[in-house]
Amino acid sequence: MLRIATRTLNRRFTMASTFANVAEEVKLDILSENHLEDNIAKRKEITRTFISDTITVPTQEMYQYATLATLGDDVYFEPSTRALENHVAKITGKEAALFLPSGTASNQIALRSHLAQPPYSIICDHRAHIHKYEAGGAAFHSGAAVLPIIPANEHHLTLKDVQSNMILSTDIHFAPTEVVALENTLNGTIFPQDEIIKISDFVHLQGKKMHLDGARIWHVAAETETSIKKLCEPFDSVSLCFSKGLGAPVGSCLVGSSAFISRARHFRKLFGGGMRQTGILAACAAYALTYNFPLLPAVHSLARKLEAGLEEIGAEITSRAETCMIFYDPSSIGVTYDEIGERASQLPEPLILGGSRVVVHIQTSEAAVNDFLSVVRQLSEEKKKSGFVKPDPTSANGNIYKDVYVRRLPKSTD
């Protein structure tokens, strides 16, 4: 008996020792000794970053609010998340809402939920996020053909554009159009609501569906002083982001009828998007709606200041600051995007730029805008001193010059 007891104790000791080794291998501490200082530096960097509004970070106040959220499992029931969904459904005037991890997930699940059995097609602007920046999701997830349209007015789709391209024929050579998907804002520009209503009336008369990629619809509401409900009314489904413009770390909501959202919830699970303790994320979104949405008018004002400064220096504005984005071309002052980016990166407090698109967000500092303009102005003056003369854009030489100096980036990214 003593021998058996000894063997048992030895086995237990060995197991404990082995488990201690496994536990030691599993351990991880992701916090560096300087992580607090690094976060402070990152927050400073973000105030001087113009590449997107997705790079905004939670404030300490948002963090603190998030820690008070409920601790449910969203695949079953999560109270804070359900409260967010109910609120977003209410302000959009829809029956139900579904919390999702991203705008791409929200758009793609919306399309999949509307569409039943191919063949079918989706109409959208040729610059639309669902067409260019969602990895071909409409084809992969829904088996849908996408009909990208170039707006005749070069700003937004019109009823005439949709009527001319919508496939209503029963000809077996074509994929009938089942969904018209619009985007507002698109590249920071506002889609006129009266045109949206005209398109919606026509599409619904054909018995088809309307979807809105409203990732930055908050900007439209702030700039036009129009309720979210009114902006969403013409659509059967709407995707709204909390991490673009509003400054939450993660999340979007998809809204629509109760039956539509029930189907979308099933697809969310099917696509691997069922999430667990989402209360902390819902709380961040709620904080953003309450405290960050009111900051958007100031964002638009700062964007217009940047646009006016660039124009005063002589840069060409290729897409105006209707909300938070400006697209510009510095070739008219003899400067390239690379030169601006390199000079900006050499400042005592560097700026982070991304080419032709400039995005102002709730954490952009006015000092960063002033420094950006100073860099462009300084480079412009240096070019003048070196003998640069602004070319006549109508001349052959002007066109050649433009080809040399312009490196246009895509007019839409996250």
C-alpha cells in the first residue's frame, strides 16, 4: 500500500510539474513597460494623421463608460447590445437592427439577406465601397453580378442613370436587377435626398429593394441638419458605422424590417460573425453617438478651412469638402504628393498623409491642419523660386506636365 501511495504522489507531482511547464508556455503579457507612454504618443500621432477617420481611438472617458456595460453573450442575449440595436432601429425609423463587427459585414449580409436565388444583379456607383473595397463579396457571398455605373453628372447617381441601367428584362441572357445600392456619403460627398427619393420610388415600383451603405450617414445628418430617420426612410435596409466618423473602436448596425433582420442574424452566424460579450463594444458605440456625433460640424468646418487654404496656395481641389474629405491635386503648383508626404514626415511633430485624399476627423487638431498648409505653401514657394511657372491646363504642355506630376490615389477607401 505504501508503494502504491508513493507512486500516486510521484505521478501527481510529475503532472503538476508538467502542467506548470505548459502554463508557463501559454502565458503572455502584451503590455510593454512603456505602453502607457506609447498610447499617449499614438493619440498625439492620430491628431496629425489624415489618411482616414477609421484610425481614431477611444478616449479614457469612452473606455470608462465601456467598463460599465453588461456581460451577456450576444449569440444568446446581451442587454447593452440589444439596447443599442433598439435605439438605432428607433432613430432610423426601422423595425429592427443588428450589431455587426464592420461595415463590410453589414453591407454583405444585407445584400445576402435581400437576395434569394441567382441569377440577379446589383446596381451601384462605380466608386461604391460594396463594389471596389469589399473583396468581391457580392459575387462570393451572394453569387450576384454587380453593375457599376458612372454617374453622368460625375457626382451622384440620378434616376436617369438607374433607369438606363436597371435590368428588368426577362431575357435569359441577363441577370435581373434585384437591389439598387446607394452610398451616402460617397468619398465625403452628400447624395441629394430628393434624388434618392426619386430613385427609391422608381425601384420600389418595380418591386425591387433599396440598400444604403450609410457608413458615414452621420456626416450627412450633421451637415444638412436632417434626421437620421428621414435620410433612411427611402431604403429597405441601411448599414451605419460607429468606427468611421464617430470614433468608436469597432462596429456597425444593419437596420430593416423585423423579418429582414431575423434573416440577417442567421447569416451573421453563418458567416462567423456571431459574437459573445459585445456589451463593451455597444457601450463604446453608445458613447460615440452621445458625445462624438455633436463634434461633426466642427470637423466639417476644419475640412473647409483646409480646402480653402489649399486653394489659396494654388492647389486644385478635385473633390470639395462637403463633409470630412478633400481630394486635391498639387501638380498645379509644381509639387507632388510624395514631396508633400516626405516634407510632412520631417516635421518635429510629423504629419501622416496618404496622397490625394485628405480626411479630417474628430481627433484632428487645428495645429495639424495649419502645419499641413505650411508644408504645401513652403514647397510651392520653393518651386516658384526655382523657376516653376503654372502651366495653362488647356495647352499641350500643361497636359504633359499634369501627366508627369499627378499620382492619383483611389477616391475611396475605409
